[in-house]
Amino acid sequence: MESQLYRENIMDHYRNPRNFGDLDSYDYKHKEVNTLCGDEVEISFKLENNKIKDIKFKGVGCAISIASASILTELIKGKTLEEVKNYKNEELMETLGISLSPIRIKCAILSLMTLKDSIKIKELQNVRN
Amino acid sequence: MKLETIKFNIEKVMQDFPILKNIKNNKSLVYLDSAATSQKPLQVINRIKKFYEEENANIHRCLYDLSTEATKNYEDVKEIVANFINADKEEIIFTKSTTESLNLVAYSLLQELNEGDEIILSISEHHSNLVPWQQLSKRYKLKVNFAKLNENLEIDVDNLKSLVNKKTKVIAVNHVSNTTGVKNNIKEIAEIAKENNIYLVVDAAQSAPHFKLDVKELGVDFLAFSGHKMLAPTGIGVLFGKKELLQKISPFIYGGGMIKEVSLEDTRFDELPGKFEAGTQNISGAIALGESIKYLEEIGMDNIDAYIEELTTYALEKLNEISGLKVYGKGHGIISFNIDKIHPHDLSSLLNEDNIAVRGGHHCCMPLMKYLGINGTVRVSLYIYNNKEDIDKLVESLRKAIKFFE
């Protein structure tokens, strides 16, 4: 069966998510939930020379959210914090290569939002300290 | 297998709905989301067109023929709706929707209550029959209690009764759950309300389109439903309220059209139902609602009830043959289910690729989802333009999706 939405790359990343799991030691860790549907993503990553050296994610949710998180962790390795902060939703969507309705777009960008929020939260904490 | 009890011509009815001709990927539309909104027959669409082409004018105040006729048509619909639910004409208020009707009751009723008074809702309420009461209770310092559900996911009437005390002033419950399609025993709840001088408010959004309602027989004080779930356009809803209660409570929305006299200092309000219809109403929507009720009554509400019941039974039979599929409750016209290991969003998206329209998610019932221990379901909802073939296509597409996700 062929699907327009659930293309081979999406199903591959859903069935065999890359970088799935926990990091023993990490610099950033954050979890977010899409309360509208219960999709959950937790991302942890480690920096070296200001670039993302290692990143892992855990999650429960629809195929789009898992596949997107998996693809994102591959894309984001080696990027600086600034590059991550400036990484746009549209760029992720382009990489996924599928056309999504507004509701499903939320599934797709959950992992990116979690990643960005982890950086924001740490920055806020640093300011407070 | 032919459905046995159809007493109307289903093929003819389906032909009245132009949207069913929608084709995608060589597949015609299988619309299974009528609980979200119903499709519209040509008769209703054409009535709206005729109104705007030949009859449009504002109502009630103007002095020319076009307006007089528009007023008469609007008022005639009040009569049609009143007869539809065995109420009096002045007990019918037009609103925008069930949600607005319920907000109207909540705002207007809760002003009358005292601090510490109590309200009873249920766990299976749609957010529109939960959030208004919840939020206004915070404002007026009232207490909200929630009746539990029994193993059939019906409101547990014994449990509801146990929540009643001297301070209970309002019970607000759904007639048919928009998520599970389970029907609640309103008559029994009404008896409890009557014995204890409690106002009973019923959300009839999912029952009014499906079977004959009789507000006197049910024993309700207020009842709300939406036009767009019963073949009429969006933007027109109904609130029924017992005359003596509507006369007592304050308006919710103020403005032109609901007054007798206005000075800078104060205002005398109009009589019923004008008091609750401020501003220009959805005149074309109301007239279309009249047309949709006529359409439904021509088929016969009992016939519709029987047909949907039989189609639901057929659907449940077929769905229960799918291994790994779990249905929640036994509903009328509405079926919520999940399939092992496949997220409702993924299932709904795959069905969409076969041009099958279902809903996936929490269905505006987050507390019910939490109670069931899930995040969402796939919901199928049936109406008079669905047939056995629609169910067969749904099942085929579900089986394909399961294989795809294996």
C-alpha cells in the first residue's frame, strides 16, 4: 500500500527511530506534551565546543511526531545553539517532505519546540542565577 | 444484506446531498463525522439562496413589506422549532450554537445563586457543558461536583443522586455523549431534579438530530441544540427554557432588539423570547433551520432513529471483527474506538487518504479521555446520508491501515 503522508522515510524513522533513548550525562534535557493529542517528546543533548555532540530523544505518540523527532536529531548534530535557535519550522517540514494539515503540523514540530524550549529554559535559569 | 427497517428511500436521500459527489484519489467521499457537523441537503441550501435572492431584510422593526415577510418567516420557524420539541413559541430562543445556549443559561442562572451553592455535571460532558459552569463557579464561589459513569459509560444516576444536597441548585448533563454516543437517562435525572427543586439543563446537541424530543415528557428546564448538526447551517442554535424560568432570569447579551425602552440611566427589557435575542439574529440561519426540520420530519424522526440504530449495530458488528480494535461504550449513531499500537491521528490521516472523514482526538472531552485512560479515540458518527457501503469501506480502509502499520 502506498501512502502520500506515510512515505517510506517517515515509516522507516517511525519503526526504527534514530538516537532513541537517554543520555547518561547531558547538558540539556526537556520534555513536552501536546495536550491536544497526548504526544510526548523528551530530548537530551550534550555540547562540545559549543556544538551539539550527542543528542537523544524519547517519546510516545503518533508516527509523524516520532519520525519527525528522529529526523530532527540526525539533522541537528553538529549545530551550534544559535543555529538551533534560528532553525525554522519550515526547514523541518521541508526535510520531512510531506504536506500536513495544521493539526498534524503540531505533531511534526513538537520535537523542534521541545529542543528550542530546552535552550530557552536553561538561558532563563542562567539569568536568574 | 439489506438493512431491514428502512422506512425511507435512503438512495433518494443521499442524492439530496451534493457534497457526497466529492471525489479524491478516485474515491467518493465517505463522510463519517456528522457529530462534528452534518452535511446539507439541496433543499436547505436552496432555501438560503432564495432568502438572500428574494426575501432578505432585517426583522421586527421595519415598516416595509420585505421586512414584514422576513419577520413572518423568522417567527414561523419559532413555531416549527417549538412543535419539534413540544414547547411553546415564547420558550424558544435562537442563539449561535449549543455552546452559546449553554453559556447563556450558565451566565443567567448562576447570577441567581448564592455563595456555596452547588452544581452537578458529569465526567462525560463536552467542554461546552463543563467549562462555562466551572469558570463561572469560580467567579461566584459555587461548588461543582461530577457524577461518575457506570460500566456502560452512562451517567450513574445513583451516584448523581448521592451528590444531591440542600445546596444543589443546577444539574447540567448531556443527553447523548458526543464521544461515545451513549444515551443517558434524562427522565430519571429530571425526577431527581424535580424532587429537589434543582434546575435541569440538558445538552441535546447529539440527540435532537436523531430522535423526537419532548421537553415536557423529559421534564427538563433548559435544553440546547445546534442547527448545524441537523442539516442547517452553522451559526444557528436553539435554547429551550421553561417560560416561568426565562421570565425570572436576567438576559445574557444586551443591546438593540431586546428592549422595550432605553434611557441613559436604565433599560426596560422586552418580553420573551425577545429579551434573550439582542442584535440582529442569524435570520437566514433560522429560516434554514425551519427547512431542515421540515426535511427531517418528512422522513420521520422515528424512522431516522430506527435507521441509525440499525446502521450503528451493523457498524459495531463489523468493527468488532477487527482484532486489536476496542470500542468505548455502546452508542447510538456514534462509535469511538482505538486500534492497538496505532495513534488515532495516524489512523484518521490514513482513512483520509481513502477519502473517509472521521475525527481523531479528544473530541472536546478531555476529562472523559482521562477517565478512560487514553489520549484520544477515532470517532465515527453516522447520519441519514450514510449507508452500509460506507461502513464496509471504513472497515476495508481500517484493515489496510493495520497491515500498513504492522
